[in-house]
Amino acid sequence: MLLAVFCVPSADADGESLWVNGVDVINHPESMPAGCTYDPGSNTLTLNGANLTTSHVAPFLTQGTLGAVIFDDRDTALVLNVVGNSNVINNSASGEENGIQVAGNLTITGSGSLSVSASNGVCGIFTVGSLTFNGPTVTIAAGSLPVCGNNGIVISAGTVNSSLDSNNGITISGSSTVNSGGIEATSGIISIEGSAAVESSVITTGTGGLSVSGSVTVNVTNMNIGEAPSANSNFSMSGGTINVAANGYIDVNGNITMSGGSIVFAGGHPGVSLGAYGTPESDGTVTLTGGSITVNNAAAGIIFIAASDNSPPSATPILTYEGANPLNNLAFDDNQLTVIQAGSASISFPAVSHTISFNANGGTGTMANVENTTGSYTLPANGFTAPANKAFKCWSVGGVEKNVGDVITVTQNVEVTAVWQDSSSPAPAQTFTVTFDANGGTGEMAPVADVSGEYTLPANGFTAPAEKTFKCWSVGDAQFKVGEKINVAANVTVKAVWKDVPAPEPAYASDTVDGKAVYKNEIAAATDTDVSGIFTAAKGANGAVDVKIGTMDISFDSAAVSAIGGNTVSLKAEMKTEGLTVPDAKAVIEVTLDGALFANGTAKVTVPFTQEVPEGKELVVYFINGDTKEKMDATYENGKVVFTTNHFSTYAIVFEDESDDTLMWIEVGIVAALAVIAISVLLYLQFRRKA
């Protein structure tokens, strides 16, 4: 039995906040521990090579005072982004001390690794809310108690080296890996799915059950399913492999349903290897419709599958299986299987298959039955001819209307019926599906169905490859930022674009100019650099931001800062005067801001430009967008080019013939000067005449 203490949070005497290495990073960001950054907009704490050892102790749970190195007593959803290798170590010998404790939900993401230890703790990681792992490698050091998620644990990517303990179910999915001394859910289901790999001494459920599916691999010594039996204390398996160690067993206080996959016992156990035991009110049942079970090195007479521990066995068959001659070295007697002689024994059974038939429902023509089907099936296009004055609308399955392309689950023979509508009825609006491609990253993003027309690109939900970070989305050959809109007129795949992790953010300073806070820093030219902190700080002060990039200056107004602040952003800029690909350009300015848009604000770009403008020419700045260009409202004075924009891209400085407007004002000036001279001469002559 794993130990976990689950209570609800009470008020923190110091005020609810996020404490990291003893620092209140929300109210004192200037004291941020080394290797840490915090983004209040997304409530994300990033660890990048951090070594944290100082605990914060305060009232946290109703039972009294607790401490932790990362201590969050706010009832919010915290994201812990792990980059590089970081350590959270709590060696305190006083009181109950944890490595990480969070009052709300906690999601641990990233591509790095995190080691947590709490020598005198309740848990290495403890959350009152749910706990999700999505990418990093997380290790709870030996001697520390387990990962405890009070409201459920989800592991969808990465590696977790720790025992797991939850009050509300555990899901292990994707390509994740778990190496555990024990996995226990007091209530709720333990679900192992996808292509996950799990190694655990014991897997235990209380009132809930265990579900195994996909292509998972589970190596275990003992399974105790339904220690506090209920209607949900069942074991189901539809795919994957469970390897049970020598002398190990699977003990189920509920029903066993197996439709696929394989269970392999190493053997040597003198008693029950796989059991389904009923509560006093009802017997457990074993239903085998697919997959295989094997016992290696079995002794003669060993009970392989016991369907009930009632004595005498129930008169009603409790163990059922399908398939021709499925037994190998086994005897079936009194609802149980026993080994005939020492050696290996097995039972295998083909998956039950079903037939899908189609009903024209008044139409004509035929559609062939689909035989030998089980599981997921995608509804096809209509192949019938519609009745007079009718048109095909959709399919009906079990009285429920389904569209072409919908997926149904086949567990029995199914009839699919055509549904017709008046031919004058408007055709259903055509919609499409947006799918997401990790492009080398890990994790999953669910497809978005029923999309038509304008669609706003969401935040990235994948985990970046090693030493990479999210840049933008790619749709076809075009790149789009999060929050930009695309037009969906067909099924479309949105692909993640990754880039190298930006250079660390340099220190920034603040000043007051004309009564307004202005935050300033300086970054290297042509280097993608993290600028999240300065924008977040400036947003909190309703201020502006000035960034010097080499010889270039970029000033963001408060509206732009408000849009950018709170996001994880990086900035890169440079001016080129050689090797230019823009025709007739004298210089090219390239500026990129990854991670945010600022369409409702402006940025003023100032660059030095010392080339002399030839006589009869004027300096013009163009925004370059592929093969098109847009003239910017720019000025050139005192050797500097200045223009404002609400988006960044590529800009070109060119010399063009002076415009008609310019010549007109020159001509007006000449005429005005001649007029002044003429009037002066006339006045002089009149004065002489009077004299």
C-alpha cells in the first residue's frame, strides 16, 4: 500500500503565492532564483538548469503546516516547464517537507529532466488537484515517497521514475514510460493505453478497475484489482502485452474481459494465477473473446484461471471462451482451467468479428456487406440511388444520425441505414477537420472537427524535440503565429515549426519618461533572444519597452506591450547591406517576434543609414511580403531611418525618383521665393519714388 495524505488547502498566513527556493516569485520577480523564469500570463514556471534546495514552510493543508521547495498554495493551474537538467532537493529534517506541492492542478511539460527528492516528505510531488506529465523525464529520488495526485494522474509523454498514488484514477498513454515501485488508485480506473511502457512491482486499485489497450507493454509482479470491491472493480484488456513475473499473479475482485493482447506468466506460483472473484452478492465472470494467455514453467495441477472462489462452483458457466480447440496442456473443469502436466500451458482465442450491412431505406441499388469487422469503422460514402425527389442526407446507426466519415465502434452485427431528405432541401453545410502534426515533437493534439471558413490557430500543445522550442505553425508553405487566422476550405494539417532554444534573456532596467514607465534592455544583433521577462514586467506597470539590438532601436508602445506581455516570446533583428535578394534595395531590415502578436499596438523602428541619397532621389521603406511590397510611412533625418509598424517582417530601404508631390512642393517653393523677391522690388521702387 502506498502512503499519501490528501487534504484541502487552507489560507496561507503569508498570502497565497508561488514560492520557489524560498522566494515569492510573483511579488518579488527581481529575486528570481537562478535557472528559473516565471510567466504570470500563462502561469508557467520554467526550470532551465536550476538547482533548488530552499524550502518555504507555511500552513498549506487543514492538518497543519507543510513545506516545499516549490510551494504553490493558489487554487490555480500551474505549468512547470522543464528545460535542461534541474534538481529540486528538500533535505529539511523538521516537520513534513515535500519537494513540490501545489494546491491546484499541475502540468509538468518540456523536454528536459527533473530530479526531485524529499528526505522527510509526504510526497516527492504532491498536488491537491490533478497532476499531468507531458514530456520531461521526472525522477523521484530513492528514499522519497511517491508522486501523489489527489484528483488524478495523467502521463501522456516522457518518462516518470517513481511510484504513483492517486485518489481518482491514473492514465498512462502515448509513448510514455513509467518505472515504478508501485502504482495505486484508491478510486477511479487505472488506464494503460497507446504505446506506453510500464514497469511496476505492484498495480493496485481500490474501488476501481484496470484497463489495458493499444500496443502497451506492462511488466509487473502482482496485480490487485478491486481491493475494495465495487461494480467498477473489473479488468479489461483489448491489446498490448502484460508480463507477470515468476510467482506473480493477477487478482481481480470483479469481472475479467479480454478481447485482445497477451498475458504471459513466468510461472512458479502454487495457487491462482488469474482470478475473478465475486462479491457476496454476485460471482465475477471471465469472458475471453480475443488474445492469448500463457503460463510458462507451470507445475501440474496449478490453477491457471479461476472464475470463482465459491465452493461448490456456480452452476451457471462463469468462464466462457471462443475459438476452435483453444486449449494447450489445459483442462477445463468446474469453471476453471488446470494444467495437465508440468511445462507451459496456454489458451488462445480469435477475436470475435461482426458484419456491417447497409439498408437502402427506399432507395435502389446495393452496397456489399463488410465482413469480419470489429472495433473502429469509418462510415463510407452513399452507394445507393435516392428515391424520386429525394437526396442522401446521412446514415442512421441504431437510430442515431451519422455523417459520411464518422467513426463508429463495432461490437456486434450492425445495420447502417440511408436517410433521405427532399431534394429541394438545402445540402448540409460542408465542414472540415483540422489536424495537427508534431513534426518531430511528442505528445498529441486532438483534431478539430466541423470547421469551415475562418479558424484561429491555437497554442501549441506538443512537447518540443530536445534543445528546441516552438516557433509557429506551418500550413502548406506559409507560417502563422498562434492566434492568427487561416481559411479552412478543405481538410488541413497544421504542422508545428521548431527552432533552437533562444539565447537567455539579459537583465533589463526601468526608467520613468514623461511620467510613464519605460523598460529597457540590450540584445545582440542577429541572435534570437528571450525577451519574455521585460515585456511581462512592463505590462504589469502599463509601461513601454525599448530594446537596443546592435545599432538598431525598437520602441514598443503600451498597447503592444499589453498584447505581448505574459507570453513566452523571443526577438531577433538585423540590418543587412550585402548579399541582398530584394531588387534595388540598399539595405534590408529583418525583424521577427516569436510567441505573440501586437496588431493593436505599434513598434517604432530606428536604424542608422549613412549612404548619401543621390540628387533627384528620395529614400523609401517597403514592407516585403513575398513578391509584393507595401510602402511604409517612414522618415529619414540626421542619418537615421524611422518607421512604425504593428507587425514584424522584412523591410527594404530603396532609392526612388522623387515623387510628383515632392517636385510640386519644390516648384511651389521656387514660385513663392520669386514672388517675395518681386514684391520686395516693387515696394523698394515705390519708396524711392516718394522720396
